[in-house]
Amino acid sequence: MIWIGALPFARVQAAAGANAESLPEQPFVAPVGESSPAGAFSASATDSTTEDMVDTSGAVIPAPKKSSSGDHFSLWDFLSSFFQLGAPGDPNHPDKLRLTINPTIGYDNNVFTTKTDQIASATAGLSGALTYNFGSERLKIASALALGTTYYDNRPGDATDYNSNFSLATSYFVTRRLQVSANASYAYLSQPNPTLIGGVSRFSGDYTATSLGLGLSYSLRPRLSLRLQYRMNSIAYTEEAQNQSLGFTEQNYIIGLDYLLTPRFTLTTEYRYNPLSYDAANQDSTGQILTFGFGASFTPKLQWNFQAGAEARMLNNTTQPDSPSSYIGPFMESDLTYGFAPGSSLVGTLRYGTEPSGSAGISIRQTLRGSLALQYAFGGRLSASAGISYEHDHYDQPGDTNDFSQEYYTASLGLTYQFNPALALTLGYNYSVVQSDIETDGYTRSITTLGLQIIF
């Protein structure tokens, strides 16, 4: 949510960060050990003030705010939370220009995410990220470009994954009362990522994930602020057959009001108009969401944002295509961040609402997402991370009796040892499970990675 004063930019940071960090977990992105989130859910219908991360198997766990190595941010940090800008001179603000290179090796025990006849493979990856950040009292800009490749020693067909990501976020105070913001993200991905809004849990080929956000915040009164926002999120598959049934574009037109009740507590309400359009399939729908909530900063280290309300949606994909049917249900988003020590943090996220289904022939799914991530710096050169996430998808197409549910679990552990400010060793492990009413859709997968982090 966007709050009054300095808080609106946090929303911009999160919106851009979530989409940039929505890279599936794979050796290219970075070893799990560097940190791992929903909220690592990425959201088009939601913005969380935390930064999201995705580890090498596609799992999402909330990202900590700061790297355990002090001012030096890893590739993982940049891809997930590089929009964490501070004012010039802030010791927590990373260098304006930073290049990070990550060579990795690893092992994937289920490269095609299948339930039976699983194929395991050793992996080798090389990735690089170039980031540029600029900050002043009125203008803040953050950008990142990442390129990488992962080679599978034992994967039939195409043995190499190529990935790329570009993200840009900017915020400018036109006056003390008026702030404008914009963010954009484009990623080319190879691995499935169910934690993406509209993402899939099975290997389905290469695809692109694009997002765009525009925002305006104006202080009507010293305590009352008006927000106008536009957000777009889309997924397109390179294989035409996949894109015919799964490619989509989701938009959000948002108007909100925020009231600063106390210096640490803000009440908020917003209305969202949320059209969902599929590229070719007759699965379009139109949603309207009304929420009430708050943003609380209990201490500078402990913050909680919460909003809840109702969602109404009209669907065109039914057993009788000429007779749209409707969905009415609850809607909720929550995120909590606690930085309890230098380089150490706890992040929790929770969301419930409808999303593009990620399944052929079905317009929407009702999804509950939750995640918890811990990063801890031992005070010296060693830091550790741990995370768990849960997702429950219920496919309940109005007019269709073939309803089913699916659950996704993931757990990750990681270690980072910093030899010096420019070189670190990383070790990560991620385990994911998909359980579905459709038996053939379930699977388990584990990914282990070992890598170096070279910072220039």
C-alpha cells in the first residue's frame, strides 16, 4: 500500500522489485544461500512494501531488506530488493554502479517437474548483473540488468536455459504535496514459477514476464492523501500452442485514500478495477476490488501493512460462453517486516484473492499464498538464510463441475561465507512439492547449488 509522505515510494519500490524478483529459482538467478520470499509472490493485483525473492527452484520467500555483508549487495539482493534506495550518504545505500558475477554448479533431481520417470542432472551456470542507483531528496532512480545461462548435463532436447531481466524504477517529488512514480520490468525465463501471479507449476517452455506501473500521490490535507495508480502484468510463452491457452494481460486501475491517524499509523482504503484478458483463449474476466486497511510502523525496525475487503468478478468462460457468470469472495493482503539485527531480518507475507489460472480452459483460480523468510548474520563473515512458503490454488470455474485444488510447498536453506568485500562462497538447497487432485500434476523437486559471488 502507498502511504502518506515518504511511504508512497516504498510502494513503488515493492511493485518494481516484486516483478524483477519474480525470476524463477534456478542457478542463473543466484544460489539459494544468498537469501530467499509472495510474498515471494509477485503481484499485479497486489503491491507489498516488502521486496520479494525467488530461489533457484521457483519458490518464493520474502526477501530481507539488506545484505549480510553490509554495504555490499549480492546478485540475489539486487534482483529482489535493489529498489531499496536511501539518500546519498546513507551507509545502507549501495554503490551507485555495481557489477556482480556468479558462477555456479549444482544438481537438480527433477528437471522436467514430472511425477514419474524423473530425470536428474548436474548443472553449471554463469550469470552477471549490472545495477545503477541514484538518489536525491526529490528524485530516486534504480535500475538493473541481469543476463545468465544454465547448462543441464542430462536433459534431453534443449540442454541450456537462457535468462535475462531488466528493471527500472523512479520516483520524483514534483512538490512537497505531489509525487509521481513509474516502474517497469521485463524478464525472459525458462523455469516454471507458480509463485508468479498467473504462473505455472510445471515445465512449460520459455516465457516472458512483463510489468508496468505508474503512480501519482497528492496530499489533499496534511493528514489526507489521494493515490491514483495503473499497473499491468502479463505473461507470454514462446511456444504458440502454450501461449494460445495461457498467455494473458492483467491490468489494475486504482484509486485510494490514505489518512495519517498518528505518525506511526495510517488508515487506507482503495478501489481497484481489474480487467483480465487472455491472448487467444476465451477466458476473459473483469474484477472489482474494494479494500480497507492500515500501515503501521511500530518501530523503525518493525512494520506491518494489511488490507482486506471483497472482490466481485464477471467471467466469460463458462459452459455457456454467451452467459457470463460471476464470482464474489474475500480479498486480503498482508506483509510484516522485522529487522531485528544488522544484516538479519524476518519477513512474512499473506495473500488471498483470484488470479489468472495458469491452466488451460480455466479463467481464474482462488489462491491463498503465505511465506516466511529468515536471514541471520552471525556477526562475522558467515550468514545464513531459511524460508518456507505455501500456496493453495482452488480451480472453481463457475458453470463447470470439474473443480480441483492444488498445493505448493517449498523450503530453502542457504549459507554465505564472505572471504572479503569482493568475494563470497554460497551454498544453497531448495525442496519443493506440488500436490494436486489431478494425480499426474504432482511432483517433488530438489535443487542444490554451490557458487561464487564476485562483486566489482
